[in-house]
Amino acid sequence: MTERVQKILSQWGIASRRQAEQMILAGRVQLNGSVVRLGQKADSTIDQLEVDGLPIKSGSRPQLVYLLLNKPAGVVSTCSDPRKRPTVIDLLSPKLRNGQGIHPVGRLDTQTTGALLLTNDGALTMHLTHPRYHLPKTYHVWVQNNPSESVLEKWRQGVVLAGRKTLPARVKVLKRHSNKTLLEIVLTEGRNRQIRRVAEQLGFKVIKLHRTAIGSIPLQPPDEPVLHPGKYRFLKDGEIRSLKKQSRSDIESG
């Protein structure tokens, strides 16, 4: 059966669907000795695919890996960076960095810290980044000054960004000081720099932004060793099953 090459690379864990498309556009993928065009199809049972001159076979697919990283500030959520900034892949062990196809699922801003999923499961990445998928993500956000309840209610109801209203959010005050407030915010969408942009539009500057959970998966499970910035842990079997089940049911119901 023929399938689009980017889908094959994603299913084999070589890269996410988006990253596979970028690799094809960059001329890094060959099919039976010829450079692949975006959208071109192949039969993985008979055709020969190569990435950067190395043959790719479905039978040699690396074992699936699912990680939760505590991303530090100053690290970019990509596999490589043309500006030579440190990436989340640089934080992994050499064994995980080399030839495993591990990539981040979505992104956190460079200065945002906390929970970030990484995997070489291209199918799961496709589900988790699907536009219809609304996995809740929890953040702890320090903002300058003390937003009133009426301002927080506007945030909860949704704010128009670039001509489109944000989805309703859960916003709760955790702490108030004289010149800053700690909020817990739960989003079900991930628009670019969304929390920072909404806060600015409402008149408050974000001091610090930290993601504490992805869905029901906490960055720091209770009664477990502290996951320090720059460190990661392997997801538990139940956490992986929960992600796969919720992602598929969310898309099917959409």
C-alpha cells in the first residue's frame, strides 16, 4: 500500500510529520535514488527510502520512547537551531540523542519552563498536535501587580487575539503579594505565546511562566524524586495509555 513519504517517516519514528515535511523540502529524503517531492507516495514494503544518504527500513525502527522533560529557561523546543542555541535534544543522553528520532511534541517559548513531552512516536505526535485536539495544559504564572476579579473573568471567558477569540480558560489565584500575583491557568489550546499575549492585552506583564502538567500527567508526581530543570523522566505505561486514548477520542468526537 502506498502512503505519503512524510507519513511513513512519521510512523517509523524518524521525525514528526511536520519535521518530515521540512526534511523533504530540504532535499534530505530520497526514494529509490531520487530526491522526494513533498506529497510523493511510496510503498514501504518494496521501495527504498533514505534520509541523509542512510537507508531507512521499518524493521529497524528504534524502540518507542516517551519522555517528560523539565525544560529550563533559555533552551529552545526544537531538534536543532540555526542560531546555535541549546535545544531540548541536547539535554538527552547520547543514546537517546543519536538515531532515535526523538523530537518535542509542540513547543514552549524559550524563556518558559516546565513540562514538555518528547517522543519518537510519530503517530502520537500527529494526534497530540492535531488542531481538534484540546489536551488541557496547566501553568503557574507570576504576573506583575494584582489583577482584579473582573480582569480574571475576562481571561476565563476568552480574549480576542489576532481577530480570533481564545477558548475559555480556567484561571485561579494561588498567591497575592503587594506587587505580583501567582495564577494557575489551564488552557485547552496552544496558540503562539498565548498566555503572555493575553496578559499583556489585559494590562499585566508576565514575570515567570512555568508549565506544571500536560493533561493528567504532572511534571512532578507526588512522592517521587524532584525533577530538576534540564532533567527528564520516562512516562509510565498508564500515562502513555492515557495520552493515546484521550488524543484519539478527542479527535474522533471533534
